[in-house]
Amino acid sequence: MNVEQLGLSYCVGVTDRGIQRGALQRMPQLKRLALRGLKQVTDASLDELVKLTRLEHINIRQNGITEAGCDRLRQAMPKTVVFK
């Protein structure tokens, strides 16, 4: 898929389980990802999120990712702007 932007904010059906199953990995061109307001997306999803090597912006406000998880994302993806 050639998807470059994906907005999943406030989609209550999006969970760690869906992300861990590699749904986002089918979009290798992804540059912008919005995961705002997804309380069921937590630090458990970080291993999959850091695989999005072309990501330029990610919005993880108001979800289950902790400040420590946010720091881990910033460290693993220094070129990606992380909105927390």
C-alpha cells in the first residue's frame, strides 16, 4: 500500500493487539500517523511503532502510551516528531 498519512484518532476499536499484529507494517510509505485518544494503545505497541522507519510525525496524545514510552519513541526515532 502507498498510504502516506493515516488518521486513527478516537477510533475506539484500535488496540495494542491490532498494532501488534502488524497492521501498520503493511504501509511502509507511512509518514504521518495519528493515534490520538486511543486509550487501548499503550507502551505494548512501541516495538511495532518503531519499525515505521519513514515516519515523520506521530500524534500519541491522550492515549495509553506513557511518558517513558514517548521518550523511548523519540530515542528510537530521532527524525520523527512525536506529539504527546
